[in-house]
Amino acid sequence: MSVNVTKTVEPPPLEFHDLTVAYHKRPVLWGIDLEIPKGQLVGIIGPNGAGKSTLIKAAMGLLQLNSGWVKVFGEPIGKNLKRVGYVPQRESVDWDFPVSVMDVVLMGRYGHLGLMRRPSKKDRNIARDCLEKVKMLPYANRQISNLSGGQQQRVFLARALAQESDIYFMDEPFAGVDAATESAIVTILHELKAKGKTLLVVHHDLPTAKEYFDSLLLLNMRVVAYGPTEEVFKYDLLQSTYGGRLTILSEVAEAVREKS
Amino acid sequence: MNELLPVFEWQQHVIAPWTTGLKSTLWIVLMGFFVATACGLLGNYLILRRMALVGDAISHSVLAGIGVAVVLALQLDTATLFIAALAAGMATTLIIEIIHRYTRVKQDAAIGIAFTSLFALGVILISFKSGKVHIDTECVLYGEVALVPLENFHLSLTPALVGAIDKLPMSEVYLRGNELVMAPDVVRMGFVALAVALLVWVFYKELLVSSFDPALAFSLGINATFVHYALMALLSVVVVSAFESVGAILVVAMLILPGATAHLLSARLPVILALTVLHAALGTLLGFHLATWLNCSIAGAFVVAGMALFLLAWLLSPHDGLLAQWHRRRNLKLEPPEEISSTSSAGN
């Protein structure tokens, strides 16, 4: 499905309006108003329980919203599912599941297949290319339980690449991975960005956040700040994002100092 | 030695059922195979979703459905029982979901609450009317496999069809003159098993991705919640069609045993599904002859044979079977990495 490129401006890839989400009466996200322009690589930063994963899940239509709305390319998510790719947290699936690495990457193609259709040769070639990009092609026929954490993460990334989407949501792709995987992921994120894709990446590590992302979303139930990294990665903003958490505050101080 | 076990005679216990007793043998074995296949295929997905006991729950709460039908003074014919039990199955699924979602109670405990309550409700409802209806609880639990071969389905055929069917194997069992004679329970279960196999084949992608990663399924436009309820509805249908003739215990066992055995032998879902059907066939055959030999409950023998196959798979599985593990441990020459070996030898 190709999108007609007309003279009219395409609606933004992602738009939140007055979004509120609560679990059991406890609000997790409150009054989120946000517009993410095309081709941005956005790091979502905030303390535990700040609603980072919830924001991604809400954007993907996985949660019941208490108020507000989310639009993907100007439409409700249901109408633009094919344009959305997803990398869930690694722990969210059972890695003993009886599937191979190739099977998992092919799942990324399911959105492009009709009912009863099996992945074609073309789908397999795409999946193979994606595995090659994350340097996991030699593992294509491995059972997924035999992979290390970093390899698992790369398989998920390959699956997201196979989705061939325009906007990607990634939940902590850097959590618990080795250095080689980390740099491989960063390379791919920048490649995707260069192709005009929009990426929202939940990230938990402050010192690397300012290197990896060109814009940051500081989140703690509300949007504390959103903008280019150099404008947002400031001590006072980070402090108000992380509240009074001392250990993290020293990390913040450290990170800001490194930057200057 | 006064035998605890009857003497095993090849002719009497293995050959005779397939010659002189072919009629009842064929229907019973087919019934067992259909039940085990339908249950086993669905059971694979229950195992993968860590919901193995939901089948147990649904098979018990069927009694509540029957109870409601009894109190409403409905005819207890097959269609009524079917609808009542299907409703009970869906109710169980919903109650488990609701308890799990809106309280702190975890899913396994929610299953325990849902099916015991519905089972008890069924007991109460039926006891209201116990004088007027006959419900054989033994039959609910253990089934009446021996009644399976009752052939009361007759269908007249055209000569051309008779000629064609005559060439099929064992046609003397189901072809009498120009009439097709079948055991209706077996035919119905055959259709259910076929339907399950077809659905698993048609919706392979949807079942796979919604079992492995429900969030990804949603993002691909596959409604994982719908898949869940559809799976539960199908499970209810299978349980209801099976339990009347083979009993709840066989149903529950067959939901888990074939899939669990197949999981020991392979790590590829398509292979696992094929092995499940193989386990269903072997378990049924072995179980039938076990029952003929010991003159015991046929449904019970099916389960015991299935269990024996499970143990065999555990012993012989090429990757993590007991023998393979033992062999690997014997042949394993662990060579510690350089730096570790040097430090440990320094320590010694």
C-alpha cells in the first residue's frame, strides 16, 4: 500500500491529545498533549512507574484510555496498524516457546499477509535481510531459547524491521544487552531515522540518552519536557522528572557534568 | 503364581479385536483417536498459554449448564446439552477473566474459584429435580465408551456410492447392503476433530502470534482477546462433544498429555502438532488393547497408555531425554577456560 504523496501536508506520525490512563483508579498518565513530527528519534526518559511503557501501549491502542485520544498519521491507530512497528520488552514473552528465530522474524510480516496466507518467499527474503542487518542470520534456524539476552533483543529488532513500518515503538531495547548489541541497535535506529521513520524509544540510562537521541521526552505521569536533546537535557528539568530520588539525582548531576 | 494380571494372549487380545470384534473395535478406537486429536491439538495452545487447567475447569462447569437445563425443564437431548454446556464453558471463561482482571486474585486461583463454584451450582440445581431426571454422575466422569459402538445412524446409498465405498478398507463395518451404518457419536466427534484440525491450520498465524506475543498481535491487527475467547468456545465444544461418551477425566487428560509429550520431542510448533496427532493414534491403540487385555475401563486405559508414551518420550527424547542427558554427561569432557584453569590450579 503506497501512500499518495500530495501537496497537502501529511498529518504528524503521532499525536496525543489530553491523554489520561489509569490502572485501578491510580493515574499513570495524566493529560498528555504531544505531537511528534516525522523523522524524529525520540528517547522517552523517566523514573520507574513514570508511565513510559504505558505511553507506548496507549499509543498502540493496547490500553483502555480514560480520556483523550491518540492519532497515528491523523487516524485512529486501528486504521493505520500496518504503519506501526513494535519492539516489546524482552521479558514480555516466553522464550521457551517452540519457534525458531526465523519464525519470530516472520511474525513481523503477518500484518502484510491476508487470512490463511503463509509467508511467501518474498517475506522470507525480507526476514532474512532483517536478520542480516542485526547480524543474526547465522542463527535463523535456532530455537529461540538458546539465545543470549542481546541476541533475543536483536531478533525482536529484526522482527520490527520486517514490519516495514513508518513509526516504531520500542520498549527498553537497550535493557540488559551487551555492548556489541547496544551499538548495533544504535546504528539501526539512526539508519531508520535517516529513511524518514519516526521512532519512540523507552530508555532507562541517562548518560547514554543524550548521545543516542536527537530529541527527548521527559515523562513522569505528565510530560515534563519535550524537545531537542540539548534543550531538554538540563539539570533542573531532569530533577523535576526524577523528583527527589537521590541516587538518580547524582546520576543526573554526573550526566549533565559530562555533557558540559 | 496366582496372577494379579490376566495372561496376555496375542491372538485373543490383539488379533481378535480386529477380526471377529472389528465392528466395536473400530468405533471405539476411532472415538478415542478423534477425542485425543481434538483435545490434543487445542491442548497445545493451552499449554503454550499456561492455561492447561482451563480445560479442566470447563469440563467441570458443564454440570452447571446441565443443571440450568434441568431446572428449566428442557428436554435433555443432545442439542440442548450442547448449548447448555457451551454457555457454561463461555461463562467459566468470562468469570475467570473478570475475577482475574478486577481483583488481586491471580489467574490460577481464579480458575479454581470459577469451576468449583459452577460445579457446585450444577450439583444444587440438579438435586432440586433429582427425583425427575436421571443424571449419571459416573457417566459424566468416566463416560460410557462401551456404548460408543451403538450404530443407530442409517443412510441409504445409491448403487454408485455403494460401489465406491465398498472399496474402502474395513467397509464390512459400515456398509450393510446398500445402507451406510455408523455410530453417530463417533461421526459427530470425527467432525469436531476435523473442524479443530482445520481451524488450527487456517488460523495458524493468528494462534501462534497471539499465544507468543499478544501485544504484537494487536499491533498487527489480530485481536488477541477475540482469539482467546474463540479458543475457549472451541474448547467448550470439544469438551461437550467428547465427555458424553468418554467422560470428563479422559477429556482433561487428553488436553494435556499429547501436547506435553510432543513438547518433549520437538521445539517446532508444526512438528509438535503432528506429534500430537501421532500420540493420539498410538495412545488410543495401545490403550484399547490394554483394556482388552486387563478387561478394565477403556477410557482409563487410554489415559494410562498416553502416560506411558509420555514417559517413553521423556526417556528417549533426542535433546533433553533422560538417556540423551545421561549420554551427554558421560561423554562430556569439560575443559575449563584457560584463565580459570590456571587460577584454580594455582589455588590447589
